[in-house]
Amino acid sequence: MENIRIVKNLVSPSDATRIIEYTNRNLGSFHKSRFYNRYQLIFGFEDGYFNDKAKPLINGLEEITELSKDIVNKTKLTLSDQFNDKEDILLSGFWLAKQTAGGGVKLHHDHDGGLNTHFCYSAVLYLNTLSDSGRLDFPEIGMSVSPEVGDLVVWPSGIKELSHEVKTINEDRHSIPMWFTKDKNFELDFAGNEKTSS
């Protein structure tokens, strides 16, 4: 499908391992979703989580901060290149996620229910390879993507036919879901990078 792009080796296996090790050491600060068997560290503007909160910043990532910035910058460049988009593409949501055996993600569209309509692109960076589960399925177009370490999957958020799900997870699945916007009101930045008005 021309609207889904897969970029191989956005990060090296060693960098992916650094993020996985950080996640595993810090699970106590992650939100635990029992329904999805998922641990999440969530940063950004998402209607369902952050309606009444002040502008969020990415902070507290300690030794993986610079690596995370590099991932975001590479993803922005990838989106510009893959979709020939010359407008400013801004980060809006950034998660570190670990799902364990028995987890999954229900079928959804990233603008479901009129939420998160500021998202223009969705992305998932895989941090480990799964042998027999954890596929990202796009059932309406008959496409599946198997998680392989370092792979970045990107697509436009607003296309309803790109509803997606993860049916089964049989082993730990580590990823970085990201969402991007063109609306500066929903821009997410790293602490210390805030733009000051002149």
C-alpha cells in the first residue's frame, strides 16, 4: 500500500537494546494497562489523556534523551522524504511501550471518535524482532507488518482505511509509537529545547 512506508534500520540493534534496558529498569514509572498487557510512558498532546493539562515536555529519559531526540529527528526527515511533504512536521506524541504475552491492540483508527484530529502522521519504531506474533495488521487493505528491530513504519493518520490492530502478542514487544502534527498548538518538544518568543 502506497500510504504505508517501512524504513529499515532507523536505529541500530545496540541502540534499540539501550532503550529496552532503560524501559525494563524504569517500569515502575510507566502506566500499566492490564487490558492490553502494556506498560507505557506517555508524552504529548492526546485528547484522551491531556485535555486539561499544560503543554507537556519530554523529560526524565536520562541516558536515552539524546538517542530519543535523534529518533524523532530521523522520523521527521523520513516523513518529509517518504511523503514529499515540505511543510513543518512537528512531534505531537511520543511513547515508550512494552507489551507482554497475552497483550494486543484493538482495531482502531488514529482519529477514532473525532479524537486526535491534529495528528497528520503516525509512526511505530520497533525495538525488537518477534518470531511469531505482534504483527501490525491493517485489515482493510490486507497488509501486515512483522516487528523487526530497527524498523520504522509510517502512515498518514487521517486515512480511515488504515485502521490497524495487533491481534496477538506471545512475547515481549518493545516499540516507540509516535504521532506528528502541523499544528504548533499541539507540538511536543524535549525539555530544554522549548522555543522562547521574542
